[in-house]
Amino acid sequence: MHWTLTGALALLLAGCSPALNWRTVALPEAGLTITLPCKPDQATRTVELAGAPVALAMVGCDADGATFAVSHAALADPAQVGTALTHWRAAVLARLGPQAAASAADTPYTPRGALPLPQSLRTVAQGQRADGAAVTAQAVWFARAAGPEVRLFHAVVYSQKPRPEVAEQFFAGLALP
């Protein structure tokens, strides 16, 4: 009987998985390692940043009622890095509606290995999803020199309510070599 209960308990525990199953994901083309709480999907699309088209690569997933995403792009003109980061932040907030820009709270954000720029920010903003549902965006923008180019980065956690402890763990997992 004892062995049966022990075996049943072991099977039950093996079947349980945490809502946030953090794992390290390397993005070699970006020179970045990230930590995500779920298996990521990937996509690339062309967008305009600072007046120039760039290939924007995205990695993200949904877990425990939140969306986690990291995007990056190479910018050919290093002189445009500040303008591009500002443009990117404004575009993200605009997609969340006018209340997002009004509610945005910024703090400086420069992870180890990133360029020390005034446009490198951590932002928390309240907005709306496309379906009208309330959403909190906890996001960072930063850049690093990569040979003759500058690589721009954006990481974000979207959730119904602020989850600072989850965002902190996610942002702590962003590592430049």
C-alpha cells in the first residue's frame, strides 16, 4: 500500500507544472540571451524605425495570463539610435490608446553591455488591447553597438494588471554578452 501511494504521489507531482516555467533562450543573431516563462514563437517582419525600413525579429509567448515578448532590429545608421528608440516607444504606446501615453511612467534602463542612452527606458503604462480590454504594459527599450550597426531591443510584458515581480524576473533575464 505504501509503495502504491508513493507511486501515485510521484505521478501526480510529475503531472503538475508551474504556470511560469522559466527557460533560457539564446538569440545568437541578436547577441542576446533571454529568459522566458514558456516555449517561444518567433516571427520577423519589416517595420519603419527612424524613417528607415528594418527587419524586426520577435520572440514571445503567453503564460499565466501574460504575454512576454522580445523584439530586436539592426539599425544601419548609428546616428539615428536615439530617434529610433523614441519612435519605437511612441509606436508601442500609441497601439495601447491615448491613455497609455498619459499614464506612462519612465525610469532609466541600461542593462550591462548596452549603450548609455537617455532613450534607454523602462516604462509602465495602462492602456487597452485591440478588443478594448484593459492592459498594463511593462516594457524596456535599449541598444548596443554591433560592429558598424547598432542593434535595438524592446522587451515587454502585457498583462491585465501590473505584475512587477514577473516583469522584474523577465527583464533580469535579458543578457548581452
